[in-house]
Amino acid sequence: MALPPEKASELKQIIHQQLAKMDVHGRIREVLAETIREELAPEHQQLSTEDLIKALRQRGIIDDVMKELKFVTDVDEKERTSAPKPSTHFVDREPPLLKKTNIDPTRRYLYLQVLGGKAFLEHLQEPEPLPGQICSTFTLCLHFRNQRFRSKPVPCACEPDFHDGFLLEVHKDSLGDGSKMVDATTMLSICDPVHMVLIKTDTFGETTLVASYFLEWRSVLAAENGITNVAVELLGVGTESKVSVGILNIRLEMYPQLNKTLSPEITNTQFALERQKTAEKERLFLVYAKQWWREYLQIRPTHNVRLVKIFAQDENGVNRPVCSYIRPLRAGRLLDTPRQAARFVSVLGYERAPVIGGGAGKQEQWCTLLAFLCRNKGDCEDHANLLCSLLLGFGLEAFVCVGTKAKGVPHTWVMTCGTDGAITFWESLTGHRYIHRPINPDDPPLVEQPKPLYPYRTIGCIFNHQKFFGNCQPSDAVEVCVFDLHDESKWKPMSGEAVKSVCSPGATSSLPPFPPLCASTIDAVVTSNEIELQLRILVSEHRKDLGLSTVWDDHLSYLLSPALAAYELERTTSISAGNEEFQDAVRRAVPDGHTFKGFPIHFIYRNARRAFATCLRSPFCDEIICCRGDQVRLAVRVRVFTYPESACAVWIMFACKYRSVL
């Protein structure tokens, strides 16, 4: 591409200035004199240009010049709207700053910078990590109006070194706002908060929810120059929701700058009105819920022991109607079928809310969706709420069921109602599906009754984002339950209008918005290879300790792949396929007179050492890994299947073949 003459002369001038600034000419003269002294004195031969460039390169002068030159595109703010061709300049290297991305000048942005933390007193005694040492880290996750961000992990410390900037678009096409430029008054009516979740990851990769905070960003609309600094106090979660865990220093800035800012009185009045409106809606719903509960108890006195859950506490200890935890959630291109959605939810980790102290009582904590997804694990309620939301997004009529399993253990699961009246239970922790056929207790004894395969014993209520039903049948046993939701003698409904007043999107400013799902950042092939290599080393070391040599059969290892793919397909679709080909390939690979043994196992984490320790606890797997005999050949295959939110299913298969000597 040829440059116009004026640009070429401008470029020559800039290069000349840069070379003069670095005194490159002086350095070339020194090298020239030195080279002539060293190389020309004896024989007085000619010195070519190539010799000189070679000498300059050997002394690192050319590298120094190239390092100092930096290409950037420099476009004036005024010129940006007409989008001219950028001119190329060489500029001096600047000290590193927070990088600012290109922005569309016709839109409003909120630039949120996290400029360090302080008073994280739990980490007061934590020593400074050594270079290269693995240490616990903090990660900050943000959600604002369908946009999600994640900070770089920083080492846990009393004053964690957060230095990240996030460019939040105040107007999104997907929210129907178009590309209009909005003024401060219009933005004041956008009551979506910035939801911030702080996650701690320990040295083993285990995640803990530290804090969940809703940032009111609109104070920047009344700030001078459209910039404000905020010290955000983060409170703990669950039983520690009243205890401070630390402070984040946050800087908020509007782009482009506002022509006219609002007065603090206007913003404070708006916040007060929103709080008042929300409080009134929540008060009216509480009055209605109390009345509904009184009526429900009057049907049958034993109803007071049924698990009818109208409110649940979130991670911040706030009581919210259970229907507000559900919303139809579309996964875009990330999930293709309802069954794949069930598989995805089942590979998110299961962990009961932590309790300080003993006792059999279960600590209740229903997490907001962002906190659940960022931590990548949660209780059965979190799994059921997410699965129900995804099934609603796929167009099914889905409900969360609250009841008990064996031994009266409280549990939640998901139910879908077909247009033909068929009832299907979905276990969110395993992805299993069960068809429900009720037993009729009035049938004669000789009539054969269906045997339930599901683990559920009783059911107290069902709900989704629009409906809530209390079970008022004579028995709350699931096996005799009839799910005719239009029959009010079997299911007492709540008013749809009452549920909508506090649970529909935007109904109250206290409802946390639902985040979109994020694609996986895990490379399945690379991760599979890494785990497989680590397992080979662990097996070889284990056998060496037992005085056994290890010979790997790469061909046999490869032949195990179809089996692992078939196992995951079966978990997702309940369809088994490809077993005949796998068995045929193994028969061909194992000679006559030899024995083949294989052991598949499934994990939802990627820690090879932890997986190996679990495998050794199985006598079948231990038998393969510690196999003794003639011509023993070992094989291992790992296959990682990735899902949204960097969740994954890890399948491992150990196998061996050896000559049978009897």
C-alpha cells in the first residue's frame, strides 16, 4: 500500500525525531569505529552494509529501536463520528494505565473502575505470596443489564490489589433501548443495579461465595463532571450477612460526559420513591400471603406440618417470595435441548449452605442466580430454580416442587406438565427423569399399582414465576398425588395478580435481574490431555511404589474414547449407542488368551490427583491399576465435556489387558 507524499514525509520526520531522541546516530558511529578497528586493521578489506547491520544487531541496537517504536491508531473524538481512515503514528511508550476500549459516541456508558480493597481482616495474617507460588485468590464478578464481566484473580490479602475497569453499556439493543443517546433524567428511571459477587478460590480450586452486593450506580448522575468515588462495604453471606468482610474502592464515570447533571435532591427523592413503592408492594403481598396461609390451615389442621414455602432467604439474608427466584431463561446457542439443560445443571457442584456449629438443622440459603453461577456450585434449591427457569425458556410448563425424600429430608426438584396431562419429575442434581403415575388408594387390592422409581416421598407446594399452589389433598405422599392443577380441592392456588405484583421483572426495585449464561472458557481437548498425562504419571508412581513396572498401550487407550462419548450421550439423552462397535474394537485389540478389564468413572471437577485418590477407593479400579501378571499393558483415557459457565463432565476410563496364567 503506497502512502501519499505528505504522509511519507510526515513518517520520515517522525522516524528522524525518534532516532535523534535515542542518539542512534552516535551509537552507530561508535559501532562503526569499533568494527573497523576489530575487523579491518589486519587486511584493510571493504566493509559492506550487511556487515554493519550484523554488528548493530549483535549489540542489540536494532532491538532497542524497535522496542521504542509503538504503533497506535490516533483518531480525534470529533472525527470519530465520520469514521475516517486512521493515520499511523509512532509515539513514545507511556507508563501502563488501565486500558480503555473504543466506545460508540452515540451511546451512554458507565465506566466502573475497582481501585483496590481494604479491611479484608480475615486475611490480615496472610503472608505475601512468593513469585510463582499458588495462593488463594479473589475474583469479582459483575452483572449489569444483560452484560457480565469478571475481574482478573488477585491474591487474597488484607488489602487485595484489585485494579480493573469495566465498561458497562447503559443502553442495550437487546433490551429494546435502541441506539438513542439518553440524558440524565432518562437514566434516572433505569433502576437496574450493578450486581457484584466476590468469589474466593483456594489453592485446590474450590470456590467460596464471600459477598454479594447490589451497587446503586445512579449517584454518578448528580456528581460533578460525571465522576464519583464510592467506598463499598461488602457484607458476608448466610449466617454472616450482617458482618463486614471488606471495603472496595470504586470509581464511577459516565461516557460521554453528561451535558447537564442532576441535583443530589432529585436523585435522592427518586431513590426514596422507589424504596417506598417497593416496600408498599411487598407489604401488600405479605398481608395477602398471611391471609392465604390462614385459609390453607382451615382446610385441614395437619397442613401446618406440610412443606409449603412462600418465602425464602437469599445469600444476603433477605426474605423474598419463592416465585421471584424463577424466570424463563433462554440459553441462546449454548444449550440445544431441555435434556441437555438438565445435564448442564447436574454437573454444577452440589454443596449445602455452610453451618457454624453442630446440630442437624439445615441452614437455608437460596442463592441469586449470579452468585450460584459464579461459584459454580450450590444447594438443591439453586439447582432446581435454574433447571425450572431453563425448562420454562424451552417453552415447557415447569414448576419447582418442595417436599421431602426418604427419612423426611427436605428436598426440591422440578416437574413438567405435558399438554396431554403427563407429569414428569426432573432431578436437578443428577439429570434423571421420572414419569409420575399416581396410585389410586381406592382401587381394589387385586388391581396392580405402578411402582414409583423416584426418590420423593412427600410434596407440600409447587411454584414457578407466575403461579403458586399449595397441596391440599388428603395425603401429601407423592405416589398418590394427582397433579390436576385446575382442581382447587386438590391444589390451593395463590392469586396470579398477587404473585405478579412482586415477582414479575421490574415489579420492584429489590428484585435482582437474571444474568445471561456465559459460554465455557475451558478447552476440552487441552484439558483432557493434561488430566490424562497427570493420571499416567500418578499410576506409574503408584505401581513403582508397589514394585511393579508400567507399560502403556496407546492404541488401547485410544479405543476407550467411543465408550466415554457413549456414556455422556446416555447421561444427556437417556439413549445408549455405539456399544457394539466399542466391544468389537476391544476384542480385536486383545489377543486370544488375554483378559481385558475396564473401569469408567465420572467427575465434575478437573483435579487429577483428587480423581485418582477417589478411583483407588474402588476395589474394581484398584484391581486394574495394581494389576499383576504376564504381559500386563495399561490404558487410560480422559474425555472432558464442556458446558456453559465452565462447568464440565469429566469421564475417565482405566483399563488393562494381561495374559491369563492359570
